[in-house]
Amino acid sequence: MNTTFMITFLLLGFIGSFFSGLLGIGGAIVNYPIILYIPPLLGFDGFTAHEVSGIVAVQVFFSTLGGVWAYRKGFINKPLFLVMGTSILVGSLVGGYFSYILSETIVNVIYGVLALTAAIIMFMPKKEANEEVVEGFNKRLAAVLALVVGLASGIVGAGGSFILIPIMLIVLKIPIRITIATSMAITFVSSIGVVIGKVTTGQVPYLPAILVVIVSLIAAPLGVRVSRQLNRKVLQWSLAVLILITSIKLWSDILF
């Protein structure tokens, strides 16, 4: 592995982790397509979908660890975290472990479905809510949705935050700042299950994963600090546009 390759992956890790902290996502929505598409464009050997999902899984674990540490005294809602965190851990363990039997196309399709669904939900109208108060939520619905997200995100190596956030905002009607902080904690729990599943089935190329992780613990908290200075509407629309662009690119490749 040459120096250019190492620098490239350090930059990729920084970009994904910064957006992880900024938007309350684990970084998979950014890093999955970047790692899948950019190395071949730069003349490096490309990774398979399974290898990309393994790299992303490890990166998400460390980036969300940094993000949760930064949010530890902030807006994390404990009841919501306990309900969705427990459910998504089960789903991510199952999805991460059995993903190795799926074809690359199926892995990419599942990622595309998650991204497109998230984009659609994010663009749905949302009523204004108190910034810091959760007035109540449907625990059964929250648990079921978290389980489904865990299964799907476990397959593609994601923590699931890019689909969790729109679900929490639109379906469960959780305020944006509580959503961002709590989803980060839930995604961290999810990533534990995903990493266990990916590592035990040999889907993680360790050196690229380590390179991406190196900058994660720096970039994710930096993104969190920047997010505290931004308007919540800016955060929500930035995430929506990011998800939409990614889903369009992936589906264009799958279909054409």
C-alpha cells in the first residue's frame, strides 16, 4: 500500500466522520459511496461491496463513539435511547452476521433502498416542535422500526442513523437536536452489532479500515462543535440533500 493510497483513506475518513458529528449520522451515508467509487477513479484497486461495508462498519463504530462522547452532557433522551437502542442492536447483529451470504448487488440495492427512503421522509412536511422536550413517543412503533433499520443497516455496514434520523423526526416527531444526539447514541449501539457480524464473517480489510478510523475520533467531535453553531433548519435540509444526492447516484449505477 503506497503513501498516496494511505493519504486518500485518511481524507475519506475525515470527511465521513466530520459529517457524522455535524449531522448526527454515523458516516456510512457518505463513506459507503466514497469508498466504493473514489479509489477506482483514482487508479487504485476497488473494493467489493462486502469489503466496503466492513470498512464502513468499523469507521461508524469509532466515529459514533467520538460523537456520543461529545454529546454525553447534551440532548440524549434516555427512554428513547433504551427502546430503540436495544431493538436496533438485535437487528444489526443478525444483519451484520448473515450479510456475507448476500450478493454484492443485493447489498447495494439494500443501501439504495435505505438512502432513498430516508430522502423521501426527510422532504415530508414536519410540524414545529419544542427544541428540547420530548412530549412522548410510540414505544412499540419505535422498537419495530429500529429492529428493521438494524437488520438492513447491518447488511450494508451502516449504523443506520441516516434512516433513523428521518424516522425520529417525521414518524416519531422528536425535536431535531434531541434526534441528532439520541440517534448518535443509538447508532453507536447498532455499530457494535454490525462490527461483530462483519469481523466474525471476514468482511473487514483491516488496514483501510484502520486508516479511515484514525481521523474519526478527531473529525466527529469537531463536527459536533460546528453543528451547535448552526440553525436546526440548516442541519435538517443539509442532511436531506446529502441523502438524496447519494441515493440518486447509487440507483443510477444499479439500474443503468
